[in-house]
Amino acid sequence: MSSAAEPYVAAFDALTDSGGTPQLAELRRAAFERFAALGFPTTKNEDWHFTSVAPIAEQEFTLLTAPSGAVRHEALAPFLFDASHHVMTFVNGRFEPTLSNIGTLPDGVTLIDLASTWTSAPELAERIGRLTGYQNASFTALNTAFMQDGAVLAIAADVVVDAPIHLLFVTDATAAKGMIHPRNLIVVGRNAKAAVIESYVALSDAMYLTNAVTEVSMADGATLQHYKMQREAARAFHVGTIEVAQARDSHYVSFAFTMGALLSRSNVYTTLDGEGCGATLNGLVMLGDEQHADVQTQIIHAQPNCYSRELYKNVLDNRSHGVFNGKVYVHPIAQKTDGKQTNKTLLLSEGAHMDTKPQLEIFADDVKCTHGATIGQIDATALFYLKSRGVSEGLARQLLTYAFAADVLETIELDAVRESLERMTLERFV
């Protein structure tokens, strides 16, 4: 057993002794054994070369097992987007029905908490762990070992869910020095359509760890708009993994917004495993102070005639550090692949730093794939022009920063989400 696992043994034993199905116990045990063998990743690992998780590994976190009960509806208002959304709220990692407003979902839609799924919907519970492997992923193994709650969403074939489904994960002051491991499963049936928002937010400045995993399975012709909002506390740690399996003619649209946490890591992986698939991965990272955010994407073109588009932007201020590693892998069979990847970074201070590595691995000969990355500062000519027209330097920098982020924000199809992020972008670097 690695030394990294020793602080978690007692918490794991207490969790497994608390009950659950044999299937769950077996899954947890295998995952914890794998985490014990792997330990936490180090910068010797190529995928973690620019990110040290020592601040996480050196802490001893307590597993949070229940919500605090102190959160009120009005405290959630700043994190909600529209009254028409179906909202499922989790406090300190556990489902809180009194703070949820799921409303009436269309026939053919199942939305339940993971803790209930093992007994109330075993056919869905059996799918947990099938898409996201943990053999070489320490944090996914840790999540699988300690997962207690999260959202399970299943949409039947041909069903269109008009209103977005908002999964809101909230931590409060009682989460201090605690850890939560949300586990979500989204299953989108044939020709079904839906929009899902995952939000991770904080009501205090406590130091804690969120380690979230979301599995997404998309059948033929399915469409999913998936938005992830990371607005954790300033001293918190956040590791999140989204893994998607796409069937023929499906379209996965992702937008990842990162603004919170002292140290964060976001993994978005999708496999285009049917002809005619499309994947659109966009995101915006805004950092200040000494924040560190690492974004990793991976798009695997496993079948022919598929396309992918990727645009990530970073706005870094003070002594913040951004990392982007985007991988596009094209199998030999994946002829007629059309892929484009772009990463752009705006540095607002001399102390800010960005490491970017877009990657293409192409083993097919009839493809159209491009990638590019840019890092720069605010254009001095544009800044001078605005100042010469009577705009103060502070406001001019604010407007130019917003303009840099605007084109990726405009890709968001949900009006309420787009307008909220536009406001946050304008206010972030005042």
C-alpha cells in the first residue's frame, strides 16, 4: 500500500461497514486497492507534468457523510440561472431534497440520487464504472472508492427535455478540511436531447477537496449540451473528470467554466465511437492571485466521418498559473476526420504563467486536423485607442478582457447561462 492511501484507510473501512449492496462494496474495494497501489500522481507523470498535487496529498481530509442542514434557499440564489430549470441540489456531497426543485420531468426521464439508485434502479446502478476506468487514474479510483451520492439521469429514446437540468453541488463552512466525491451518471437515449448544468459552488472560504466524476453515455443520434461551472472556495481543491462515450450520429457539446479553487484540475474525455459523431468542447478559465488550474481534454476519433471542435480560452492575472493539454487521437479506421483545436491565453500581469500543449496523434491518412495555441498580453494599440477616447485605463482593460472572452462565451446556447457568465467575466477583473 502506498503511503498516500494510509490516511484514508479508516474512513474507507467505516464507509464499507455502513452498509450498501454487495455490488457497491465490491466496486469500492477494488477501486481503493487500485488507489492504494497508484498513490497520488506526481509531476513525473506526463499528464501531470505542470501540476503538483502535493498540497492535496499532504492534507488529511475527513469524509463528509451528511449535509450540514444550515443552508437556506436564499443562499443559493446567486448560483441559479433560471426559475424554469430543474434543480437537484447536493450539500456537502449529499442530496438535499428540501433545497431542490426538480419539478415535472417529461415521461421517459429518470432523475434520482445515486445513494437511492443501488436499490431503486439497479439496472442503472450497474452502469456505474463502465465508462470511466480507474486503472491508471488515481483520483478516479479515489472517487470510486468513496462515492456516496450524486445524480443519475436517464433519458429514454426520442425524448426531448426542454428545460435544462441543473445539478448544484454546494459546500458550506462545515466542509472545512473535508472531502466529497460526487459521482454522476448521464444516459441519453437514441435521438434524445437534453441540456445539463453541473455547478460546484461554495458558501464559505473553507479549505476542502471536491473530487467529482461524471460518466456520460450517448446512444445513436443523441444530443447533449453539458455545462460545468467550477466556482469553488478560494482555498479549496477541485478535481473533476467527465468521460463520454458517443454512438453513431451523436453530438456532445461541452462548456467548462473555471473561476474558483486554489488548485483545480478538469478532465474532459470523449470517444467518438460511431460514424457521424460530433464533439464540441469549449471553455473559459479566469484566474487571479496564486490560483492554479489545469485543463486536460482528450478526443478520440475511433470511427470515420466524425468531427470535433475545441476552443479554450484563459485569462490569467497576478501570479496565477494555467495549464492546457488537449489531445486529439485519430485511429487508422477514422478516415474523413475533421478536427480543429485552439487554445488562447491572455496574460494580465507579468507574474501570470501559462503552459499549453495541444497534441495531435493521427494514424489515418484522409483527415483534416489543425491545432494552435497563442499566449499574449492586452494589445497596447487597442488600449491606447480607448484611453485616447476618454476611457480610463482600468475600464479599458476590463473591456478588452471581456472582448477576448466574448467569442467563446457566445458559443453558449442557453441564454441565462451565457448572460450570467458574461456578467461574471466583466466583474472578475475590475
